[in-house]
Amino acid sequence: MPKLNLHYAPHLFDIAFEVQSGAVRLSNRQGQPMNYQLGGVGNPVLYHTPVPITRSTLFDAWVADDPVRSIELDFHIHAAFGKKVVLAEPPHPNYQLGGTQALSNGLFGSDTRYGDGEWLGWWGKDVVLTIDLEKAQSIDTLQMRFFQSKGQWIYLPKTVQVFFSKNGVDFKALGSKPVPGSEERVLAFDLTFKKKKARYWKVVVQRYGLIPEGAQGAGHEAWVFVDEVVLR
């Protein structure tokens, strides 16, 4: 198994954030006051409590007396935003920085690196996840993104399947689609199907499998990296 390289700029950790139940929680190592702004308009607001995100928007936050120490989050709201995700198998310990919530926090991972905390990585395992929408909702589209870096043994998966359930126990298959071949570093994938109204949704991402002969890492299992799981 290769050692994958992680690179973090120190300033990224001046302001820490997490998204829970659709709200942004901020903190910094010195406990200093912070301001935030939604959508880049209006007066800055002093941060006190987690900020609910109710629409797709930019969220900017900075240390009040040191604006250089800042973060910008680009939220994309969808039916699964802020909802609970249960994984059949956890990501590899080295690539679960963002936690399970990274799959439904409305944030996409970097287009150039997979070590930013939004990308979660599995090695030698399929990705099987279940999302509880808390109430039945009509859904007809699943969107996901996959990272690819063959030199680091990271390959696109083979297929994606989607299932639905009204009780969280009995799931019915709804759609399946092969992941197309691509040389793009980040592949945007979508699977559309007949609209169904359900509370529980399961997604199965079949891993690539063994790396082929002649390629770096030949004969070893490939990695699969996923960031956001979007339901619409």
C-alpha cells in the first residue's frame, strides 16, 4: 500500500469548522472573536452560536482583529444536506479527517488534492452508505464526485447503485450505472431514475478492484475517494 502525501498550510487550522445538522460551528485555537458573512453581502456578524445554512451560498469567516486568518466555504444545498449518513465500512483511518459528515455537509472537496478533509478514501472496500432524510422526499437524481490519481493507486470505481426504503430495513433497487472511463482528476457522476418518494436511500459504489498489469501498484487493490453524496 503506498504512502499518500498530505499537505496542509498552517493557516488552514487557524479557524476550524464542522457542519452538524445543517449548521456551521466555528472555533479557533486562541478562542478569539470571529466574524462571518453569508453570500458576500451585508454587514459582518459576530459569531456566537452555530450558523444555520438554508440555501446554497458562500460562507466567509475570519478572526475579528486579524482578517487574514479566514476561511471561505462554498455550500451546495440538496436533499441530503446535513442528514445522517451511516457507512457499512468506515474510510481508511488515514483518509477520514472530515468524518462521515463530510459526505453530506454541502461542501465539495478540492479539485487538485485529496487530503483536504472533504475527500474520504477507502482501500480494498466498496463504499456502501445509507442516508436518512428524516422524512420522505421525492428524489430522481444522485450525484457524486470521484477523485482519480493512478500514480497514487486511486482509481475511478466501476459502478454505482441506488436503493430506496420507506422503513430503513427493506430496500428496493432503483437504478445502476457504470462509471464512465475518464482521465479527469475529478469525475462528476450522476445517476437519474424514476422519481420515488422515500425517507431512506442507500448507495453502493463498487470499487475498481485490482490495479492492472503494467500500471504502478499492479496487482494491489485500488483506492476509491468520494466527497459529497448529493440527492435531488
